[in-house]
Amino acid sequence: MANMCPNKTPVAEQDPKIRARNFKEVTLGYTAEEAINEAQRCLNCKTKPCIEGCPVKVRIPEFIAKVAEGEFEEAYDIITTTNGLPAVCGRVCPQESQCEERCVRGIKNEPVAIGRLERFCADYMLNKGNREINPTKSNGHKVAVVGSGPAGLSCAGDLAKLGYEVTIFEAFHTAGGVLMYGIPEFRLPKAIVQHEIENLKKLGVKIMTNMVIGKVLSVDELLDDGFEAIFVGSGAGLPRFMGIKGEGLIGVYSANEYLTRINLMKAYLDDYDTPINKSKVVAVVGGGNVAMDAARSAMRLGAEKVYVVYRRSLDEMPARKEEVHHAMEEGIEFLVLTNPLKVIGDQNSKVIGLECTKMELGEPDNTGRRSPKAISGSNHVLDVDSVIMSIGTSPNPLIKSTTTGLETNRRGCLIVNQEMKTTKSGVYAGGDAVTGAATVILAMGAGKTAANSIDEYIRNK
């Protein structure tokens, strides 16, 4: 029986005052009863617009219909025909701007909670225990994947299912890429990421860590070593800075470094000796999801006050509305239409302040975007002891500089065609290494496209 309630079934969350001081997961997920109730809101539209909004084309109405019937394992099996990381995507995908944005229920009311239902199915199977996963019989062809982030994992999984012998080369000591070093534990528990990676290993995927391609081995050497094709999913881990005075002071971090120390190097745990500033007052510069992660992590490390400093208005902030909402609930203060001018240090080169100016939005340009401009005489100083720069990242130039015939654009991103083929024969790329910093699900979509292209390339070859 259809559930015509106009609103999503609520999901339990930790109390904001409690969660702001711990790294446990914020959103607790649906119970079986809640999942069935929410699934019954789906109209099972004939046109299935939600699928068109999904970069990996999850068969959304089909899996939701199974959830509505209480057939959770069958629902999971439907999801995993196209999505190899459902527990991850159910937590961090921006469903509100993708599948849920297309949901017919969302025209007049709230859309079906597709992301919450996907997470429920993945967690249900995780709690049920390990299931048998059998690798596909080898077709005798070898493919290398550079990077074990969402693009690389997606590409590797799809190729393994086709019978390819896939080896992932990961620069860090732990596989998972941005899922491990970038997204905090309270949004994406690392045990879940590692469980998804273990499922890939069961498919026959080999993972070699501490392998910096461009240093230990080059792309050219991999091709000479018997790999018939290579997928580069090395991400965009090179942080950008503003170029203002004082960015070299003690207490200034890039968001990448800050989050890596916390997430991958466990700086938030007392039994890990990872150096990081346990600051009292922190300013995070930027307005994206990474800025929200850094600000909320700083609060959990014990900061008394955390500011998010963003030069445009709240309406233009690119972070997910859910992340902004959670940050505000946790007591983080948003200083919008504010732009940093200088980081101020003391005689010991330690941060003691951030000089800023107020901004106002000018007239819209031909795209409708309003550029911010400084308000004369509005300079002021925030008393802070740490500044975290979260204004974007670029791909590391190492692979480009050590590979012949590989071209990049002016932003350092690898140039590919619609099939994810680079300018070098046999080399494909996708994810942040091609787009610059983007979402997990878009990277996964690129990995899937590349896997299909690599399969066609090798078969034709």
C-alpha cells in the first residue's frame, strides 16, 4: 500500500551537543520498519527519472520496491549490479542534487529518501555477515589502476567482474583514497570503507600500497611490465592557497593536510602520536563540503570556537545543505560575505589572528553569477590560533611529469574524451584527476565508463 506522507521518514541522529565532541557517526540510519515505510512512498514511475539523475545508474525503483516488500537482500543485489560501494554512496552522495532531485514525489513534497534506503540495504548486509563472493574466471588480460579512491575502486571492480586481472597501486599505506583520508569518521566510518574494499579483493583485485606511481614506478614502466591498459584515478590532492601574507605561519593548514592527519593518521585518538594543533579558536576559509568537514572536525578536537569564513552569501555556498545544517546545529559560526586579507602571527611565528574584510555581491554577469567585492573600511581581525585553508585542490603533477604523451589542461587535469581515454594510447583516467575536486559518485561514474572503454579497447586490440 502506497505511503502518501508528504515528508521523508525521519532518521535518528546523535544530539548536536553530544556529537560535536565525538567522532561517532552523526546519522544513525533507518530501522527495518522505517525503511519499509519510506520505501512505500515510492510511486514506481514508468519513466524512472531518478535513474537518470544517478551517475552510476542504480536501478532505484526496483531496489526500493524490494525494500517495501521487506526483501532487503534482494534490494542490495539490485543495487550492486551497478554500484560497488553502496554503503559509501548511501552516506556521502549528494542525492538532493542528483537522484532525489528528479523524484516525482519531490515536485510538491519531499522526495523519496533514496540515499537513506541505499545505506539501509548496505548496512543490513554488513550486519548480516560475510556472504560468499566468487571471482570471475580470468580472461588472461592484465590492467593497472593508479589510485584506490572511488574512481579507481569502481573501475577495478567492474573490470574484475569481466575477468581482468586487476592490480591497484596506492600511494598511501592504506587503500581507499579520499574515502579514507578526506571524509571524517563521523560522516563515513572507515571500517565500512575497508569492508567494501575487502569485497573487491574477494573479486580478485590486488592492491599494492606505498606505491607512488611516478616515483616507485612510472606509467610507462607499467605498460612495459605487461599491463595492457592503465586507469589513472589519482585524485586531486594538491591543495591551493590564497597567496596572502602569513600563510606560512605555524597553525596554518591546508584542509587536505588537516583532514589527513585526523582521518588517516588518527590524530583524534589519544593512542596515536600524530601531531596536530588542538586549537581554541579556528577559522576555516571556504564554503564547500571539505570546509564543513574541517570545521566540524576542529570542533570535535576540542575547539571552543570555530568560524567558517566564506566570501559569498550562504545561498551560494557549494556545500551540501545537510552538512551546513549539521555544522550550524553543532555551534559552528558562519561568517559569510567575508574575505581573508592576511594571517597575523606573533614573535614565535604562531597564528594569533586573521585579518578580513566584509564583502558585497555585485551585479550579475552574463551567467547570472554575482561577483563579491570588498567594502571599503570594513577590515577587522578575528582572534584565532589556527587557520585552515579549504579553497580547492588540483591534481598532483607527478604522473604527468613522469609520463610521455600525457596531456593536461591549464589546471593540471588530465585531458580525456567521452570514453575516458587520455592522449596516451592504452591510458585512461577519471575522477578528480580529470575534473578537479568533485563528488564521490561522479568519480565512480567515470571509473565505470573507463572500465567499459578499457574492455572494448583490449578486446579490439
